[in-house]
Amino acid sequence: MSERHQVTMDRAQRWLKENTKRYAFKKLEKDIIQPGVCVECGSCVESCPADALTGDLSSGKYVPTLTGNCTSCGVCYAMCPRTYPLWTDVAGHFRSIWKARSTGEHRKQDGGVVTALLGYMLDHDLIDAAVVACRGDSKPWMPEARLVEDAKLLSDCGGTIYSHASVVGKMMEGFKNGALSVAVVGTSCDIDAVERMKQHPAGYLSVDRRRSVFSIGLFCMESFEYPKLKAWLKSQEVDIDEISRFEISGGKFRVRTPKTEHEWPVSELDSAASTSCAYCHDLTSMNADLSCGNIGSEEGFTTVIVRTVAGEQVLQEAVQEGRIEAELTDPKSLGTIQNVARSKRYKYYGMKPKH
Ligand SMILES: Cc1cc2nc3c(=O)[nH]c(=O)nc-3n(C[C@H](O)[C@H](O)[C@H](O)COP(=O)(O)OP(=O)(O)OC[C@H]3O[C@@H](n4cnc5c(N)ncnc54)[C@H](O)[C@@H]3O)c2cc1C
């Protein structure tokens, strides 16, 4: 090994030690090699500073294999093109991350921050309307996208409905009717649709620069198809129309009715999940101005990831006006968000057909 190569290896290991969690080869094997996600590029084997890996060709394909002593330096995992070791890989760029809650009566789900922020923006004419998802009249847990122009009407629409809502369609309806500036709340798939309209040369928001969208993305592990969710709950002897609250946290799916509470591991509901979720990699709505969820904060608070200058301004102004209380999160919370975001990416790998 040349001296220069050794210096490069040492510097790479030092950077990983100082800046990230380091994963041993065992983790690469579990996440990438065993599920058949390895691209056989040889990057892990040839980057190993301990020379502990070999590309085993005996099966007719190149299989990275531990043949020496793994020092858990993390280089193999970091250099694999199919892993997501960095925060930016799994949860995107951000300016700051807050644990926050509304000071008003909005706390239907977590800290009620989303509703409080929309209220602030409507009251100060920063937007013409907000697009939210509300409970339907006849089927309460089938979401109905709504365009709200008066902050007083937002209180009908707080809380989480765990099925897709056509919020982007409703946003377009607002633009067709003359709105110029709209705030949209949605999961990462909704926010990606807005981003497409901003970035594509033929996109509505790219062609007409007078229109603007402020986006509040919701963390989302998965969403459910309403008919399948209803049927699944029925199989558990729970009538969906009697549920007053749904919640997913800590890997558990919880529902509350006026008389009972039920809890199941989220994985038990896989059959009711929206098929489109198998193609989603993004837990935290990486393209939003602000991303909100409960992961990383204790009960009763919303975690808010600030990604843009516009997002920062709105949050700070709402805090200054006393509508929201907020404090910066600690590194442990960041680690928790990162771990869940990474597990969402690898869940996608697990759903792919095995060859
Ligand atoms: C399908 C789904 C899955 C989620 N999964 C997770 C998760 O795994 N982990 C996590 O930490 N957080 C998840 N969240 C986000 C979380 O449930 C809260 O919405 C978030 O923490 C904000 O809470 P809040 O009290 O500040 O919001 P609130 O002030 O209660 O406001 C909630 C806002 O969300 C809107 N909304 C509700 N349902 C939908 C919907 N289906 N589509 C679009 N907008 C909607 C409402 O209109 C309202 O504006 C999920 C949200 C959804 C919609």
C-alpha cells in the first residue's frame, strides 16, 4: 500500500469518526447484501482500510464477504452507493430543527403547530388560502381536501387522517379561482407534486411566477387506503366511524373511540397500506418549506424542520407573536429522526421482489 493511499484512508476514517455514526460490515451485509440490493461495484471491498473484505465470486456473482477482522470504521457502509449514511441522504437539508407547540387550542394531534402556523399566515394576509385535509361529513376518516380562507375555520381541520387527500388538486382549484399565494399541507408525495410544478419548465408554478406556494410537509411512514383500513379495523371489531383519534408513534398504530383504546404494531396493517407508499423514500418531506411530525419530540409537541428562509420567517414570527412556543431540539432527537428516515428507505428495499 502506498504512503499516499494510507494517508487518504486515515483521513477518511477520521472524518467518519468525528462526524457520523459508523456502521460495521455486519450492517452492510444485513441492509444491502442479504436483501439483494448490492450492485457488485467493489467499492466496499476496495475501500476497506483493514483489508478485511473480499469479493467472493464462487457463486458466479460478486459477493462482498468478510474474510479478515472488521474494525467497525464505517468506510464500507459509507462508500456503498445503495446506503444512506448521512442526515442529508435520509432527511434532507435543513436550517434548524425545533420542538414546538401551539399556545392556543389547536392540539388535536401533536403540538398543533401546523394549524397555528396556518392561522398566523391567514391572519396576517401572507397567503390567500390554506389547503388542508378535513374529516368528511358522512365518512369521518375519509379525508376531504379543503381550501380555507378564514383562520377561524381551521379548527375544524386539525389532526391527522391517515389516507391520501387530494390537496394539490384543491390548491389548483384555488389558483383557478384567482388565488395568488397558497399554503399547502401534505405528505411528502403531495409536496413532491408541488415541487414538480415549481421545477418543471412546463409546471404551473414555473410558468406563472405570480403564484406562490408555501409548503408544510408532514412526516409520513405510510398512508392507508380508506376502504382497506375500514375493512381491516372491522376484522379487529372496531367500527371506523366510531374512532375519535388515530395515531402512529413508536412503531404502534393506535385508535381511540369514546369507550375504548386499541394498539397494534404498524406492521400488522401492511395489507391496508397504500400501494403507492412502497415507492416512497422520503419520511420527512424533504422538499417542503417546513416539515412537521412527532418523531423526535415528546407527546404533545410537534417536531419542526425548518428548510427554507421563508419557513424560518414564518415560524419565528409566529413564535414572536406568542402563537407558538419553540425550543431547538437536541442531537438525540436528530438521531432518532435520521434512524426512522433510514428505516423507511430500507423498508422499500425489503418490499422489492427477491431474485
Ligand atoms: C398519512 C400521514 C402519516 C403520518 N405519519 C407520521 C409518522 O409516521 N411519523 C410522524 O412523526 N408523523 C407522521 N405524520 C404527521 C403527524 O401525524 C402530524 O400531522 C404532525 O406531527 C403535525 O402535528 P400538529 O399537531 O402540528 O398538526 P395539526 O395542527 O393537528 O395539523 C395537522 C394538519 O395536517 C393536515 N392533514 C391531516 N391529514 C392529512 C392528510 N391525509 N393529507 C394532507 N394533510 C393532512 C390537516 O389538515 C392539518 O392542517 C403523518 C401524517 C399523515 C397525514
